[in-house]
Amino acid sequence: MITHSGERPISPTAILEPQAEAGSELQSEARTEAQTGGRSTPPASAAAARKPALPALTGLRTLLAVNIMFFHFTPPLPAVLRPVVDNAYTFVGFFFLISGFILAYNYADRPSLSKRRFYVARFSRIYPVYLLVLVLSIPFLRLEWQAHTHRDFFTGLALTPLALQGWSPTLATFWNTVGWTLPAELMLYLVFPYILRLLRSQAHRLETPGRLIAAILILWVVGILPHVTYFLTNPDHLPGPATRYTYAFWLRALKYTPPAYLCTFTAGILLARLHAILQLSPLRRGWLAAAGICALAIYLAFAAPRIPYVLVHGSLLLPLFSAILIGLAGPNLIASAFAWRPIVLLGETTFALYLVHFNAFLLIHFYKLPERLHVTRFDPWISYAFIMLLATVITFQYERPARNFVLTRLSPAS
């Protein structure tokens, strides 16, 4: 039996919890930057941009994305895995943390950053897939027409192709429920060069691991404050505790609007600097990753049901996510397990997997494809397999050629 978790059980386009990463970038920036307009940059420039790969983080992203898919459409699972899947919405912060980390890892050491080149590279990476999934999701517009006032429908119809719907708590999940992360990702890409410049100007204040950790903890507290304020003041006047099924304006603003993830993203940028200056042996990194994973497992198994939903949905777990991220960013035994080649290969498709999985799963079952193909006994696993295959095709047969097409026409000549 498949459990479909959502905030509006009456509608297939019910508001559901996010991935993640939304829009996180774990593919090599060197490969993107070395290809502008079909021209190759000078070998020395490309070499300067190249950093050692972090395959364990790609493998980590795979596991997070699959858990998000299971959270939205939950298969029969052993009891030991239920706490992880049931709380997978908490991983949304993890994806934004990874995004900030990877961007800083690839760009922070460069003597200069061309904002135009950076913006074109980011746009070419995420928008073509986003637009394709919207086209594939056109059948859901009929349901959106039924679920919204005419004014809201046409507003959503205008905002969503521009990736602006996330700025409206009411329309954040319009058309493609999980697409709300694109406005957040685009805003974070927009401010990244400015955050990087600010941090460079304050480098003398952030030159030690202790100061960097203190700055990350400050961001953690600041990121939690809006959620604590909501919990204490109840601005939506809810009659009871908020849950993931609660549909309320200010709660949705905390969950979906881009500014809610600025602190987590910035913390990821600082983590990249911390990673660069920490002198950790592989053994210590392994212990750090193990400690973070164990602490997260204990939290999910025992503490999560007791923590108010609105607090969990914020950056509450940022310290645990940070420990795991730093632990997996260097060589060690646990990182090697996450870097297993099949997991890493699937990890290259997770952006498409995240964007396409929700509506694809609904369409598969709306048209009763498992029944028509007489494979119902293998469902939902066969649906997951098809969605992963679809994400792979989109990534390698569409996203990469489309990215090169955009780079060819929008990248500066030099």
C-alpha cells in the first residue's frame, strides 16, 4: 500500500513538503566553466578552476533525494526506516546547506568572480530542466484551475514559468508542487557573489576554525528565530499545533519563501571555508561523519515526534547536517561508502529526479499505467524505477545539451 502524504489530501496537487534542492549543485564547476559558447577556456584557466571531486556528497544527495520521493509517496518500509522517511522534509535545509558549500568550494578561492558568467552558468544548469518539467506538468493546470480563484490561477500561471511563485506563500506550490525551491535557489544564486565579497572583506575576522564555527552558530540561531517567533505568537491563529498538513499563510511563508533559507545557505558558504582550513585526519573526519549520522538517527527516532513541527521545518538540524557535511567532504571510510559508484551516478540526476518525481508519480497512477501494463504487483517500486530512469534520460539527453546551448548564446566571449 502506498501512503500519499500531503497537506490537501483531496487534491493530487496538494501542498507537500519539499525536497530539496532543491537545486544543489554537485557537478563539476570546472566542466561548466570550461565550456562557454562552444569555446574552450585556456587550459591554465580551466585547471585553476578545477577542484578535487567530492563524490561522497553526490552520494549523500542521492540518499536525500530518494528519501524525499519516499516521503511524498511512501512504500511499505521496515519500521526502522520509518522515522527517516517520515521526517525527510527536514532535509530541505540540508540541500541548501550543500548548495552553499559546493558553490563556495568551487568559487571562493578564485581571484575574481564574473557575475555574468556565474549567473549564466547557474541559469543554464537549472532552468531548462525546470521548464521541461512544467511542460510535462501541463495536465495539472486543470486541477489548479479548480483549486484556485481565477485571479490566483492567472497569477500563478504568470509567476511559475518565471520561477517567481515561491515569493507568494499562497502560490508557492502552483503547477509543480516541488518547484517552489527554484525561486529560492535563484535568489541564493543572485546574492552569492555579494555574500562572497562580504565574507572576503571580513576574512581577518573569520581566520580561525573557532571563529568560523561561532559565525555558523550565529547564523543557526538567526535562522531559527522566525520559526520560534511563529511558535510563540501563532500569527495564523491555529486552533492546535501546526503539522505538515496545516495550510496557513504565515506557516507557508516560513516553509516556502526564499528568504527563509538565506541563513542556511550562508552557513554552507562558511562551512566551505572551514573545510579548507581544518587540519583533520581521515580518521577524525570519519568520526565526525559517524557522530553526525548517529546523532541524526537518534534525533529522528526519538526526539522528532516531540519537537513542534514549525521548529523542525527550520534550520534546527543545521549543526548535525554541518558535521555530516564536513565529515564526508574529506577522505575516510564512511565517505568511501557514500562514494560508491552506482550511488554517485544516480546522484548526478538528482536535480531532475527531484523536480520530476512528484508529478510523474501522480501521472503514472492517474492513468493507471501499472494496471494497464499488468505490473501492479511490482508497484510502487516499478514506478520509482521508471521515475529514476526518466530523470536519467532528462539529465543526460536533455539537460546537458540544453545547458551547452544556453552557455553558447549567453556566456561572454572571454
